Amino acid sequence: MALLAVITGAAQGIGAGIAEVLASHGLTVALVDIQRDKLLDVRNKIIENGGDAAIHVANMTNIDSVKALGNEIVLDHGIPDILVNNAGVLYFQDFLEGDSASWVHMINTNILGYLHTMSVFLPMMKKAGHGHIVNIGSSNSREPAAGMAVYSGTKAFWLGTTPALRKELRGTGIKITQVEPGAVRTEGVLKLMEDPSFEEIHEKFYPKSKDTLDKAMNRDKMGAKDIGEVVWDAIKTVDRVYQQDVYVGNKE
């Protein structure tokens, strides 16, 4: 029987890339997001390429929605072998502008969203005696950037929580891998860079560097499927090997 992977934020970007890679290696992928139409596009692409995928619409910031998702996953597929926490949001901003709504959005999605899914699926995995959680973080957790103060903080949260959870889960058969990618070329990032406010804020914090950034993002940066291959490497390894923290950078 194929392994089952639940992937959040799977409607686009890194989540979709991870789903496509895992499906290409024979896993059944349960695609989770709030964007049904985009989920359907990803599922159809996977199926056209010979993979097995299903969609599940849920809001990671709402614990009741995530609990309902857990019941739905078990009824439709069984207990997942792998949970990839990927759903996240990023605002590029000047902190002094005081956009508290965006701060709440990032905290609810990047922190509470992951906590919600783990609170639902970890007990199932513990009862089954095995499981693998992959949390997609960011290099901003260790190398915070101007314009990303709150975002960097939400990613740094996992530098403490993930190692603590590993200690709590000793002997349960469950692994938690933290993947920390650098800049990844996705439609979400490119759309962010097209926002008129991005150039203004970027120039404030990084004078005269926008042209260099544009060229790098369009030519040199990693793509979503590159992160998918990193996740695959972490979960395919033999059971006695435990990839705990994986830092992924762009080739110089």
C-alpha cells in the first residue's frame, strides 16, 4: 500500500511542488488548502502524470476546520504516514507602519496553523507507532531580513518548538524534520515583488539593489520542486537515519 502524505498549502508554490514530487515517487498525496479551484488544478496535473491525489479544503488557522479535516482524511484514506506543514503567508513591510492585521495573519497561519495540524495528526501517528512530520520553515528564522521582522519571528518560533517536540516524541516512532529553504522562486513571491509597495520598501532597506534581486529571482533561485526533492530525501531514508534540520540554499 502506498504511503499517505498530507500536504498543507498545496494549491500552489512550494506545497504544490512537494505534492508533485512525492506523487511521482508513488505516494498518495492529500492536498490541503482553502483554494479549491487551485487544488483541483494541482490534483489534475498529478493524476495526468500517473500519480494519486485527492483534495481537501480546510482553513489551517481554524482548529475546528482542522479537526474536521483530520476526520475526513482518516475516513477517506486512513491515518497519514507523513504530514507536510507548508501553508504560510508572507508580508514584506516596514514594521513601523503598524499593520497589525498582517501580523495576526502571519502568526495565525505560520504558527497556529502548524500547531493545529500537529495537534490533530500527532496522536494518530503515536497510536500507529510511526509517522513523519516535515515542517517547512525559512532561512529567515536564522538570518532575519529587514522588511520581514514579523515573518522572520514566526519562522524562528520553530527553532524552539521543533527540537522540544522531538524530545517529547522520543520512542514513539515519529520523526520531525525541519526544512529551512532560502529564496524560492514561486508565483506567490513573484506576485509579492510586483506589488508597488514592494519596490518602495525594498529601496528603503536595500538601496539600489532591486534590479539585482529581479535578475536573481528570475534566473538563479530554487524552484518549488527543488524543495519537494529535499522533502523526499528526508522521508525516504532508512528508519535508523533521522534528518532533523535541513538548510537549503541556492548555489552560488
